[in-house]
Amino acid sequence: MSNNPYCNLSVDEKNIINKIDKKAIDYLQLTQLLSHLELKSVSQSSQLTEEVAAELANEIDLACLV
């Protein structure tokens, strides 16, 4: 599907497959990118509001002080 010499992207019925030349990207950077994409995907499907998230963050902060 892709003609990039460093990256080959393909799609089947269930998967998106991305083969990347090891010289093209640092492994740590790739894992950070994938973690970011996963977090973005989860946050887009979440029904958690910013207000509730802020309340939870405050509760966690308070619990860490105890």
C-alpha cells in the first residue's frame, strides 16, 4: 500500500501492519509514539468529562499526601 522505502504500511480485515526499517526510527521513540496513539484513541472514546477528570486528579493528589 505504501511506496516509502523506510516504511511499509498495509491493512487487512483486522489489522493495520506497519513494517519500519530499524535504521529509520529509534525503538524508544516508536514505543512512545504508539503509547501516545493508544492514549489518544482511549481518550476519544471516553465519556469522561474534563471536570470529572480534574476531580479525580485532585483526589489522587490528596491521596498521595496521606
